[in-house]
Amino acid sequence: MNARSTFKPRDVEEPIDFWLNRPLASVLVKVLAPLPITPNQVTVLSGLVGVAAGVVIATAPLEPSFQIPIGGLVLYVSILLDCADGQLARLRGVSSLVGRFLDGCVDVVSIAATFVGFAIWLYRGGVGFWPINIIGWAAGYAMKIHVHGYDHAKNLYLANTRPESERAKAMPTVDEILQESARLRAEGDRFGATVVAGFARFSNSQRQGWQRGRIGLGIEGARDDRERALYATRFGTTMRLWTWDGLGLHLFMFVIACFVTPFYRLASPVVCIIYLVPMNLLTAYIVLRERQIERELQADFGRRAPDPALAP
């Protein structure tokens, strides 16, 4: 198996995933590939391991010990499994909307377990209830904005820079997602149909607001090779910046915090502050820059947004 053949496209892949997480996850994929385990089962296992990491962190002794670093190792195993499920699916050619949405739901479980684990440990150590909740909830919401922004930008970028035959894989319409839900229900797969219906609701909400009226979303996407190449050129820089906002880096920073905590008890709040200040500033810059590029590209393509905020 060529390990990189199971990676996401390089132009949308997170650097931490491309250079570290996915090469290591490829070792897991080689072990899992001949076994009768499905990618969705690997996804669920990733979530269970993430919850275990949160428990290990929450119950760690208050005095310096190896338990929180052990929790960091467990969390990192969860990250590798989260990479391995998609790589295994691509290796077997069984990627699906069910797996795509299930993966996102399980990611939320792992993230929540990590935040709660550190919150309990800090509270046990005498840090106030309100500072923990204010900083924690603010950082969690910032993380949601960053990760969802990256995920949406990645899908939109792929939909506008890949051949038409690959568009639906990157960004299926809500109607296409609902059709898949109906197909699964007709086949008797109620679980899959319910998961995909949830994906339809999530996709519909994610594509509202300022995202409406973009090329490929409300406006016809890139039509030919020339337009696809121009889209890639114009949005290439912002896409590379978005890759620093993905889930991989956010969770890896918590892994680092686990190893620093025995020496500096407030390492996890520092990670939250990084989310809230430099990463929020980066995200704001990307969004503003994208809006400018969108206006310029709409003018070049001769298309006009129905949303006045994006109209050239």
C-alpha cells in the first residue's frame, strides 16, 4: 500500500496530518486492512478512546505525575484512529456520507471529553468554576468556528478545482444528501438513513449566512479547466491558511498541553487562549480575504451573487 494514496489531497490537507498523523495512522491502516473491521467501527473506537483520554485526565493526581501525559498519549491514539478511519475507507473504496457525518459527530465527543477532562482536573486543583467555564466555552466555540470554517472551505475548494465528476464527492447538494438518506431507508438501513438525514440538516445550516451566494454555492461553480485553474490560483493561499485551522492541530495542541501540565499546571488554559487570540485573528483575516477574492472572482467569471454582501 502506498501510504500517501490514502491521504486527503495535499492542497487541502492539514500540515500536522500530512507530515505526522497520517504517516503514523498508515501503520494502523496496514494492520486493520486485512481484518473484518469497518471504517465506521474505527470511527466509533476513536471516540471511545477519546472519552478514555478525558477520564484519564480528569482523574489524574493533582501533584505532578505521569497520568496526564498518559492521557495525552491516549488522546493521540484517538487522533490516529480518527485519521485511520478515512484512510481505511479510501483504501477499500467505501467512503460514504454515513461515515463522513459519523466521523464529525464522534470528533465532537472526543473534543468534549478533552475539554471536560481538563476542566474537572483544574477545578479539583482549585481553579474557579467561572474562569474554567468562561474560558472553556469561549475556546470551544472558537474551535468550532475554526474547524467548521476549514472543513467548509476545503469542500468548496475541492468542488471548484476538481473535475465535474468529483464535485458531488466534495460538496453534495442538500437534495443529493436527502436522496441518499431515502435510498438507505428504502434498503432497510434505518441507522444509515438517520445519520445521513442529520448530515443534510447540518449541511443546510453550515451553508447559510455569509456563505450563501458563493461560487459553487448559490452561484454556478467553476465550469471548465480554465475557471478551475483560476479558482485554485486565487483561493490557493487562503486554503493553505485554512489548513492551520483544522481539527488535527487543535487536538495536537492539547496533546502537547498534557505533557507540559506536570511542569506548568495552566498549560491547557494557555491552549484555550491560543484558540481565542491568534487563531481567531487568523480566522478573521482568512474570512475577510476570502470575501474580497470572491467578489473579484465573480467579476472575472461574469457571475453575480444573489447576496448583496458578496455582489461585486
